[in-house]
Amino acid sequence: MAYPNIDFLYLSEKDMIEAGVTDCLSCVDTMEEVLKLLDIGDYRMGGENGNSHGCMVYFPETMKKFPGMPKDGPDRRFMCMPAYLGGKFQMTGVKWYGSNIENRELGLPRSILMVTLNDKDTGAPVAHMSANLVSAYRTAAIPGVGVKHLAPKDAKVLGIVGPGVINSITVETFAALRPTLDTLKIKGRGKASIDRCIAYVKEKCPQFKNFIVCDTIEECVRDSDIMSFATSTPTGGQENYPYIEREWIKPGALICAPGALNAPEELIMDPATKLVVDNTGLYDSWAEEYPYPTFDTWFLIGSKFTDMEYEGKLDRSRVHDLGAILNGKLPGRESDDQIIIYSIGGMPIEDVAWGMTCYENAKKKGIGTSLNLWDKPYLF
């Protein structure tokens, strides 16, 4: 009996760029398709519920017995995020990464990520690729879908809290979707990250004519048509999350939160406020993994929604999945003055979708290095 050989494509970061990983509008289109498939249920992620974000390896604060074991610290973890996505994708895959904020002192990104795509039937590897850009652009594209469908059509002012890599790419994505944007307000912790963000935006988005560096979150939120919150992962409970007051928010504003955000319960409970998430099941899964009060541990405002539902303060029907809006099952923006809060958790189905899209582009262009797993398996 002859056994088929297995080859797979290795794609470096340079290869991925050539394959179009930085094409933000194409990424938004891909994520729109992902959210529609998510709504109809043609996907699986980890865990029995099929909605787990992934599995993380955490480290203790101190380790005297095993001195070689890493110690806990900001963004100090390893994570595995498996997924299957149906529709036109028909692919399984996994994102794997290590994260350590001290990497920056070594001239490295905080996280170093790889994505592996696997045949959905045999499990054979199809591609192994550099994924820092896959992850960054899909992270910006999911709120980008929200901007495309929910943001004011004539939005002029964009505010960001956390001028790191993710929000820099988010600005690029939002600008492509709303060419009317001409003013960027920035709230950051340090001058270096703010200056890097402004330099990136000036290079990529010449439509921005005004740059306003804000001393407070309030200053950044006021008069902004769109907001994006993407700070480094906070620790110590919800009192340490970026906080907004209702009176700061411009009528009609879209507030995107791929990072930590806290808001008054009164704002969330107000029927006039539209609450949108990328996947209700994802927040249910976090509520199982991090029992109530989930929001004290898991910093996304969607987890505050589930906590408030647990407390009987918020009816589940108030929280709308963006995929259901895209599929026409639920209304989108219902008035020009409606405030919309959009919580973005991030999911490995997005990495599979964008990774596969870039992989297919690479094949068409002859990009990448073919590697052989075996000509014939030693064990069968």
C-alpha cells in the first residue's frame, strides 16, 4: 500500500506581507464573512461548548522550588487557540503564542505568534505561518466590521485609548472605512508610544489633518464619533480598567472595546444604548471559566454584560451579536443619536480565516517555502 507524502507551506512574516496580510479592507471583508458564519453556527472553538477562547498557561507569582520556571508578570503567558471554520473556509487551525511584556526590552514584540492550518479530515498540516500580523489585522478588522455597519456615516473624530500596535492598525482600518475621519484624539501612557502611533498614522492615513494628544480619557471621549479602547491587559480588578461616564459620550458615538473598558451600569441598562458583541457564546464560555464576578478577572466589557445578566440587572435580549445584525436577524443602528457599545473578544476562527486567505494568496503567487513532513509515515 502506498502512503501519500505530506508537504506544507511555511510562510515567514515577509512572505505574509507579500501575500496581503496587511490589506485591511480585505481583512474586514473576511471578518464579515466570519461573523455571519458565527451567527449560523458553522464553526467550532475549544471546549465542549465550542466557544472557548483558548487554553492559557499561567505562571505563579513566585517559584522557589523550581527556579527555572517563569514568574508571573504583565502579559506573561503561553496560549493555544484552536478552531474550525466552515462556509467557504472548511479549515481547522490553531494560533499559538508566548507573551511577555519584558520582550520589549529585548527589541521583540510583546507576543510572538504562529498559526498552523490543518486539513479538517486528516489533520495533516497545510501551512505554518508567522502570525503577529495575522492577529493584529484581524483584531482591528472585527471592530472594523462594526464601524462599517454601525458607525456614523459622516464620522470625523476618532478617539483611541492605548496608542499601541493594535490601535495604530485599528486607526488605519477605520480610516479606510470612513474617509470622512480627519481628526485623531489619543490618550496614552507615554510619549514614545504616542509619537510612534502618530508617525504611523501620518504615513498610512494622510486624511488625518488634526492630532490631539489628550491628558485624560474624558478629553479623548468627548466629541469623538468613534472610540477604540485597546490598552495593555490590566490587572487588579475592574477599578483599574479605563472608565467612561455617560455625559462624556457624544450622541450617536460608536464605542469599540477590543481591550479593557468599564462604564456605568446606568448607561448599559438604558434601553436607548445598543449593546453589541462579537459572539455571545464566547462571553458565556468566559463566565464558565472565570465564575462570577467574571468582569473582575476578564476585562472585556462584554463580561460586565454577563455579570449584570447574572445579577438580574440586564436582560439577555439586550445584547446583540454583530453576526445576527449582518444576517438581518436584528437591527443595526436605529437612530442617529443612538450610542452603541461594541465588545470585541477576539477568536481563533478569525486567525484561521485570515491565515487561510493569506495562504491561498501565497499559493497563487508562488510565495513561501514548501516543507516535507514525510514521504511515508514511519508509524502507521
